[in-house]
Amino acid sequence: FRKGFSLVSVLAILGAALYVSADSLKAAVPALAGVLDAYVGFVDGLRLQLDGLMQSATLAINGN
């Protein structure tokens, strides 16, 4: 359990760090711009889906 949890935690931290530093990485390494833009777009899409799910859950809980 500890190895699996640690692996997922490290991957989440690396993914978040890559997302947050994408602009500075694009400035430092212009060849990565396309890949970083695709990654940021993918993560933004996931964030929008999660927001939609949370809004639906909030409405369901409140009975609206």
C-alpha cells in the first residue's frame, strides 16, 4: 500500500508542478510548447469536468 500511495503522490506532485510551471518551461524550451499546451489543455478539460460533476452533486444534495 505504501509503495502504491507514494507512487501516486509523486506522480500527482510532478503533474501539478508541470502544470504550474508550463509557461516558464515554454519560455526556457520553446520546442516543448506544443506538448505543454496540449498537457495544459488536457488538465483544464479535466478541471472543467470535475467542476461540472461537483455542481451536479451540489444540486442533488440541495434538492434542486
